Amino acid sequence: MHFMMFVATDPEAEPYSADKDNVEEWVEEMDRRGVRLSGERLRPAADATTVRVRNDELLVTDGPFAETKEWIAGYDILECADLEEAIAVAAKHPMARFGRLELRAFWPFGD
């Protein structure tokens, strides 16, 4: 199964610790295991552009759709046997401690 893992900030979580939170180690392990298919950091929410069409009018707004303290900092596409494995993979990610991770299974068109 393919999962999208959204990597998000969480202002109420424990603080970042350089010695505990080495994301590069997680990336190297998951790449080696073939679990992580792709992943990238994202620019801050302040750099977002929101696109909408209302009454046939294009509306383009600087910034995110919603004003929140949390924001999506990155993503990873995972290939796991099931949700249980995806949870185990996410639990090893440093952002599970000082951020939050949201897992969503892919939902292919036609299903």
C-alpha cells in the first residue's frame, strides 16, 4: 500500500533536539529499506499560494488557505504492507516527537 505522510509542525510538542532528531538518519534507513519512495521539505506556509475559482473567477491569494500555528513542513510517500507498518515507520521519524505526522493511504481513482 502507498501512504502519504504529511510532516507537520506542532507548537505544543517537545522542542527540537539536534542529538535526538536527526531526520537524515531516518531518511537513509527508510531509503535503504525501500519504504520511502519520495519525500521533500516544503517552503514555509507564508510562501504558499492558494488558488480557487468562484463564480468562474480565478482567485489567487498569497499565503496558506487556513491561518494556523501548525503547517505542513514536508511529506514522504511510503510503500508499506499495511497501516500497521506505516505507523511503525512514522513512529521512527524524529518529527513524531517534536512535530506531528499524518498518514493517509492512497485512494486511486476507480476505487
